[in-house]
Amino acid sequence: MLVSYVLHNLADMIALAIVLLVQAAGTLWIVRVPGTRWPPLVRRAIAGVAALSSVLTVLAFALRAARVMRHFSPWWYGWGRGLMLAWTLFTLLILVAFLVSYLLPGVRPEFTPARRNFLRAAKAALFAAPAAAIGYGVFIERLNLRLREENIAIPNLDPDLEGLRIVQLTDIHLSPFLSVEDLERAIAMANETRAHLALVTGDLISTSADPVDECLDRLRFVRADAGIYGCLGNHEVYAGVESYVEQRGARLGMRFLRKRSEPLRFGKATMNLAGVDYQRMHSPYLVGAQTLIVPGTLNVLMSHNPDVFPVAAGQGWDFTIAGHTHGGQVRVEILDASLSIATFFTRFIDGIYRQNGKSIFVCRGIGTIGAPIRLGCAPEVALIKLCRA
């Protein structure tokens, strides 16, 4: 049991160890940085803040444990852990600010007044940036829901499927970080597209304490000519509600496809729509899914996690629709490269990817997980239009 627990939480433990080591090394460096003589009181203050930061970081990670979670209400658990993680991110950014500040030239008497003022302003902006960025991500970009429109080019697409509109809602995470009102706003945005087909591709909630019934009750108001279909994400697995979502969704008119497919007629053309449950990492992907493919039709696969795409393309799925990554949730562009936590898990993070004539679209989703913040990847409802290649 201990081995299983360690393996299940290994990624969290490694991340926690790295963060604590970076915080400790950064604090030691700040206190002993060459050329800086901190008064004893300031040294003690820096050490105290560092110790508090380490305690909050450990608490944020500990709140994932069921034995800890049960002592808190969902609201306190969600926001408590989220703000602690935001604080952890803030401390790491401050350490980066200290490092960059150290590399900048110091303010010297021989400099011109304009240069001295510029350096002072640059250093002030450098230390203000972490708080400004996190504040923007928590209070503005996280709530800045957008409609994203993408054209998906498919070779030999049947003329009756050209221009077909598919609206996608994914990674809702109805929880303390996302209110029912926010979900209703997303549904209203989806309904304005007048889509032919609506897809919900997993992660309706974040934990078992979140209101899955309320999420399903709202989603039934999504409107599309061919109805609402969906697949299940990893957070349905973690919450243990896979079968419940499938059954209650069916009663409300939503069909969650769990390793099965349904033919959908549009004019004289048929779309073979299939769905699979969340595909666990480090396990064989899409085992047996190739049996769901129907030759001579457009084969569309819903998979919550997009890293299955090479396997899906190899099996013959024309188009895969996914979410899971949140577009990285916190994403930074450095030297024309996009960096985010999602980069360590998959190269299919946001938008359209193609391989051997097959395509996948990865939606950023609506909600957040971990910390209530988005940077560089605003939440979205996606409208996908099929067109001939």
C-alpha cells in the first residue's frame, strides 16, 4: 500500500522537493549575495518569510491528501490550496527577479541622472511584475472567457459535412474556482454559435466534493441540432463518478461515449463519433479503439487527453478532439518557445496539430485546476468548422 501511495503521488513529491530546494537555495543566495550587507533584522525577516513560504508550500501540496481534505469545506480547501500555490509561484518569480536584478548594473554615482533613474525604475518594475502578473492571472485573464473559431481541413470530406459546426466545452472544473454563473455564461456563448453538434470532453468537476449534479443540470441547456455528446476526463476518475456521469447524463439527454461510437447523419453523409475514457499515462493508449472505426465515413474521436493523437492517427481516426492541458494554464513565451507545465506531459498543448493527413484540436477549456490562475492562455469555448483540405 505504501509503495502504491508513493508511486501515485511521486510527481507531486518531486515537484514539492524541487520547489523547496529552489526556495531554500534562493533564500540563502539572497542573504549571502556578494556586495550586499543586510542588517541582522532584515536577515531574520528574510529567513522568516522563507520559512513561512516553505510551510505554506507544504500545506498546499498536503491539501491534495484525502485525510487532510476532509477537515475542510470545499470552498476553504479549494481557495486555500489555490492561494497557497499562487504564493509558491509568486516566491519563485521573486527569486527570479532577485537574480535578474543582481545581473543588472548597479546604480553608480558616475552614471548620468537619466541612467540612474532608468535603472531604479527597471528594478522597481522587476519586483512589481510578479505581483502584477499573478493578480492579472487570478482576477482578469482567468475570467476572460472567449469564443475561439477554428477551421479543420479534412481530406476527402463529404460535401454534406463541409461547414459542419461543432461546439466544444471542456475542462469546466465546476468548483470554488468556477461559479455556476461562469458556466452559464459559457453555455450561452456555446448556444450563440448555433452549432450542429455539441461535445463535452471531460473534467466537469475537480474533486468528489464538487457539484457534479449542478454541472450536468446546466449542461443540458446546451443546444445543438444533433444533440450533446461527451467523454470522461481524469477528474471524473479521481472523483469516482464515471458511471454516475454517464447514467445521469443519459437521463438528461447527454450521451457520454465510453469506448463506444454512434453514427450521426448529416444530409446524406455519416459521421462516426466515438469517445473513450481518460487514457492513463504510461499505459497503452486506445486499446481496442480501432474496432470502433467505420470505413467510408468521417471517424471522429473524443479523448480527454491529447497525447493519444499519434496512436489515434495511426489507427485511422480522421479527427481527434481533446482538452486536458488548459493550454498550459500558465504559459510563458521565451525565445519563440512556449513554456508551461503541460510541456512536460505532452507536445499537443493548444490548437491544431496534424500528422499523416489526420488532425487533432486541443481546446484550452473553461476552468482551472490547482491554482485559480491563467496566464498566456485565456479560457475558451471552441467552435470547430469542418472544411475540405
